[in-house]
Amino acid sequence: MEAVLSAHADLSWMLAAFVFVLLMFPGLALYYGGMVGARNVLNMMTMVLATLGITCVLYVLFGYGLVSGPSVKGWGIIGNPADYIGLGKWMSDDGSGGIQVLYVAAWFILFAAITVAIVASGAAGRMKFTAWLVFVPIWLTLVYFPVAHWVFAADGDGYSGGFLLNDIKIHDYAGGTAVHMNSGVAALALALVLGARHRRMERPHNVPLALLGGGILWFGWFGFNGSCAGGANFLTQFVILNTLLAGGAGMIGFCIIERIREGHVTSLGMMTGAIAGLVGITPSANTMSPVGALGVGIVASAVVALCLSFKSTFKVDDTLDAFAVHGIGGIVGTLCIVLFASGSAPAGVQGILFGGDFGVLWRELAGIVITCTYSFVMTWLIAKALDKVMGLRVDEETEMTGLDSTIHAETAYEIPAAGVGHGSGLTEAMVGRAVAAEPEDVTQPSRGFATS
């Protein structure tokens, strides 16, 4: 009876955590949507939300097997989907009352979808929506699914899992490689292929919207990290505390750099710092003491802030800074494991500053280099191929008018003409012209730095 109650408790927590992670999609849509111009807010949100629908289809058809199935020929490169196509054989209850394959599939769907949604940062305001809908399934199949297999698929009875986890033995608690480095580097590669926006200095159109989205992301992160503990247990409590601490400390780290370099602290900078801290703790949540979690948050956000402060000197237009926040943040969080992981934490990993084995250094560096190199090269090749076949970028007139009205036939806000109130007959064409006629304002850069 006690075992059954424990299984039900685990499942209850995991189902609640699933809902937390699901909320990260509207959270990311609001966060990204608030940081683009008013002409492209709906397009940006639609790009984020569309990834969930596409990932649901792919994962049920073959994605689960590619990620979690036994490694083909035991090489640790990609899973065999043969036993998992359609998930049909897993539709009966095994009577355990606990977590089964169907839940794990649903959980992995959210992880995959949020990863490719982050990549939209490199395409904001200039990519054809149809091209995005083609890019997403190809990128998931050729980039995310293999990397997730390398990192998440453990060896089982009589079969092999991914090589990074089982052969190189990297430590990545919840996806610093497969989720954050992968998406950040991919956003950079996609931005390079697309080129910079014509309105590169367009300011965030709605900072409160971005702050609301960032807060929802933070809420969802408790489910993201907490669910990786596998149930309602001590590890869940431990990583949830560390997730809170790293996010809070991340605000401080970003604000310190912002205050030193710019002389002021911004609300968007504070939220960016919190997210950078959350990214940093994702791979290291079960390796850090509470004090260590504070250190991860401060260091990750400070490094991200420094990277963003130099963004204006580079010509790459990663519009919403996925490479800096997720790519660099994930790398820093992983290196924090190398430096000051606590042997008394649940993972039992000891950082080299506390007398740990130097083997942890080469293992984590191997994970960083392999993941980032593969993601960048494959994303660049995919984007280049699609650009040749169908063209990735909208024309200049469409971009200048805005993708909301030209692609989606919608506008986020009604822009009334003089003497015209809400519901008084303002046509869609008039709204589109009013939005297109808004003056370009370059006085307020994103995140408090001259970064856009």
C-alpha cells in the first residue's frame, strides 16, 4: 500500500509539473512578443506557439523513439523508433499507478517544443511564416532529436543509450546542452543566414508584456527542473530551491553590470538576469549547495550582461538574444559544475576548486563543444538549404510594413485615427497603414544596453 501511495504521489507531482512547463509557451510568447516591435508581436507569438503543435505530431509519429529508443547499433548517435511509432503499444495501463511511457512522451514533447521555440529569436521580424513551419520539423528531426538522445537516453537492460551521457558521462541535470546551448547556437546560425533586420534598432514595444512573460517562464521553470527529479522526493525539493535562488541571484548579477556600464538599472534587464540565472542552474541544479546556486545565478547573469553590452559591435542580429541568454548562459552553468559543484549535493559531483577530479573538466567541455558545433553546423546547413529551395526571408516592403498585417492579416492593437474610436469602422487596411506609419524610435535599446 505504501508503494502504491508513493507512486500516486510521484505521478501527481509530475502531472502538476507538466502543467507548469506547458505554461512556458504562453510565457515565452509574451516575453518574446513584448520585446519586438508592435508590427510583429503576433507573428512572434505565433512562431512560438506553432512549435508545440508541430512537435506533438512528430513526437507521436517517430520522435519518441529517436530520442528514447535503444541506440541504433549501440553507437549512441540516434534511437531506434521501430517499437515506438505511434505509441500504440503503450496504451494499456500496466497497473503500477505510477509514471508510464505515455507521460514521459508528453513530457519530452514540451522539452522539444520549447527548445525550438527559443530558436525563433534569430528569425524575429523577417522570416516567412511558411518557411518557419518547414524549418521547425526539419530542425527537430536532424538537430534536437539526436542531441536529446545523446544527453537524455540512459543505458538500459540489454541496450545502449546516448554517447554523451553513457560513454563520455557528462553531467547535465535538465538540458543545459540539449535545450539551452542547442537553441542558443541554432538561433545564432539562423540569424547569420537570414541577415539583419532593416529596422534593427526597433525598440521593445511593450516592456510590461515582456516582464509578465518572463515571470510566467520563471514559474514554469520550477516544473521544468522539478520534473527531472522523477517524482515527489527530496531531489525535487532541492532543485526547486536552487532554481529559485539562481533566478533571484541572476537579477542581482545583471543589475550590477548594467549599473556599472550604463549608470542605471532597467526592469527588462532584471528579468533578463533572472532568466540567465535560471538557464545557468538548469544543468547544475542537483550539483550545487544553496550558496553555490546563488553563485551560479550571479555569474551566469553577469557574463550574459557583459556579452549583451558588446552586442552592438557585432553584425549578427540575434534579435531576442537567445545565443547570449541561453547559449552562453548554458555554457556558464555547465562550467560552474566544473568549478564549484558540491560533493554533498545529491549528484555527488565535486568541482575542481573543492578538490574534485579534473576528469569532470574534459567531460563537460566535450559536451559543450560537441553540442554547440553540431547544432551550429546543422542549423546553418538546414537554413541555407531552405533559403535556396523556398527562400527564408520576406521582402523588404513586407518587413517594413510588419509581418502581423501582411502575413497574418491581424494587428495586435487598434490604432485609431483622429476622432475615430474603438469599433467605429476603422478598416483593417487603415490599421495596417497606421502601424506601418509609426515613426522608428531608436532611443530605447533592449535590456538597457545598446544591443539591438
